[in-house]
Amino acid sequence: MTDTPSPPVPSPRQTLTYLHRLFESYGLEAKSKLGQNFLIDLNLLDLIARTAELDAADAVLEVGTGTGSLTAKLADAAGAVVTVEIDKTLQPVAKEVVGPRANVTFVFGDCLAKKNELNPDMLAAWDRAASDKGCARKKLVANLPYVVATPLVTNLLIARADVERMVVMVQWEIAERMRAVPNTKDYNALSVLVQSVADVEVVRKVGPSNFHPRPKVDSAIVLIKPNAEKRAKVGDVAKFRAFLRDLYVHRRKNLRQALIGWPTGAREKAAVDARLAELGLDGTARSEALDLDQHLRLAAAFG
């Protein structure tokens, strides 16, 4: 049985003028080293929330609380929101903007314990909030700081099979890689990993003028829907990620060269050639020419 979300608490609409006043009153400024770019287009905030399709059954994880503007919007629809922010100076700002919403949990710290590991305290808070509020679904919904977008999404796809969807703002280049197809410049290990366990859709391309401060690149709202059938076909997702990392470490090498000079140990040329022939794969082709199924067969044979 899910709890009904608390009635909406009025909160200010995040515009450029509002942000300037808020930051001035707290003596703050955006920190580029943390990838802070605050979304000031109200329609895009609404689009993120609509794409998430939230109701009382949803426990949302938001990474990058910022001023709490998106947090408040998510909390008005979801059963629970766990929001994570590494910048402690934003804590009083976010708490003021979010106000007395009883279904919001603040976690102040890094979303990552290390490069390939999520913060266990963050995950525990998310699980606890879902249990306390009787939420049956988990969703990641966030305007992600550029610096954590790729490791957060990939680690979450690997570590958690219980996430129903991710609606995230990421750098346009990352969005392009996530949805890229074979034999294109953007197709790489990230493309293969994400598409092997999830369905990916770019919802909207977003220009720099929609943020403060303005980033130097375009962004995109991306919808990622984990696919249980795809995940079952992959099997050990962490092992598959490690295989892809080693396969693409020297992107310009062909398959035969990459597999013979494997980073964790060289292989016999004759054995590699024989196995590739069994798989029906051309050893002179490069990794980026392989489709998802061919990557999976390659990993099963050489992983």
C-alpha cells in the first residue's frame, strides 16, 4: 500500500533572476569543478518530471540537488525522493526551497564511493525511503553534473536490476554515445553496455542558454529504460563491462590485434584466429563495427 504524496508546497520557480538573487543572498556562486550548471528553463524542468511519469508508487533518486528546484517538483508527484548533493554550501539553499516536504530525504556527499562503485549510504537511503513509503518502483531522475553522468548511469545499470527508468540530463556527447549505432564515430564501449541492458531514447536536445552558468556544450534529456530480457541475455553485467573496457582500450586496433594483445594477458595468435573463425567474425574488423549480439558472443568466447 503506497502513501499518497504530501500536498504540493508552494516553491519559487527557478529563473535566472531568481537564481541571481538566491545566490547573492547566500553569498554563493556556481562551482565549475563540480559540473554545476543550474537549469533555468521552466518548461524543461516540467519535461523532465513528465518523462519520469511519477506517482505515489515511485521512489526517486536525484543526484545533484542544487538549489532544490527539481527536487520540489519531483516530491510533489512521487512517493519518496532521495536527493544527493556533494556541495555542502548548497544545503541551506536546497532545504529552504524544498521546504517541509515530508517525503524528501537529503544525502550530502558524493554519489560515488569510487570510480566503479556507488555510494552505499546513498543506496541504503534510497532503499529505506522506498520501504518506508511503500514504493514499488525506483527511478533515477536528475539534472546530472557532467562529471558524474557516465559513472553514475553505468554503475547503476550494473549494480541495480530494480530501477524502472532513468530520466537524466547529460552532456550531448554522452547522449550521442548512449544511442549510437555500429560504424559511427560515437559508437563505443558505453554504447554497447547501455544498449545491451536497456532501451535508450533522446527526449530533447538542450542548448547552453537554458542553464546558469552556461556550459560550453549542448546537453540532452535522455530516457533510459532497463530491459530485464536484455539483462538476462548479458548475464554478468559487471564482467561484460570489464570485457568491453579492455576491448576498447586501443580503439584503432582490429579485433585480432586487440584480442592477442589483451591488457590482462596476451593470447596465442592461432587460438585467437581459430576462435574468431568459429564465431564467424572477421579478425581485421574493428570493435566498433560489431553489433550488440556480436559483442555478447565475443565476450562469451574470450571474456
